[in-house]
Amino acid sequence: MGRPSKYPAEFRAEAVRLVLTTDKSMAEVGRDLGISDKTLGAWVRKEREKQTLDALPGALSEHERLELKRLRKEVSDLKVEREILRKAAAYFAKEMTR
């Protein structure tokens, strides 16, 4: 996981809204708010991707996407744990036959 953002979520959302709803350029909005236009551009790009995903038929909500990501990580961790336990069981079974 990355480092925590130094900008509150409300500030980021408002900055993105200004870019998307006003006729100001991203650089102008960034200068007005005192942030890099690259940082602002990343926020805008992320919001546009989110809007695109939300517009697809049968699309998952942001909450559902986060839950799916969490569950996939959990499944991956459980597979690793299962493999470790399988190897440990094989090792101890071999030791018992000696």
C-alpha cells in the first residue's frame, strides 16, 4: 500500500469537480489550488476511469470492486497457507514412517 495522501478526500473531489465542470484548464485549477497539474491529472484520470466503469452495464459499484479485491487477496493468502500446510503434513508423515 502507498503512503497516505496529504490531501483530504474532500479537497481532491472538489479539485476534480472544478476540472470537469469549469472551463478552466487542469494547469489553471492546479495553480489556483497550489497543487501540481500532474497530481491533479492523476486524480482526474482516476475519476474518469471510475465513471467509465460505473457506466458499463452490470458494472460493480466501487464498494463491490473493493470487496472483490479484498476477497481475491484473501483467497491468494489462503492458497499459500494451504500449500505450506500440505508440505508440512507430507514432511511429518515421512518422519512418522521412520
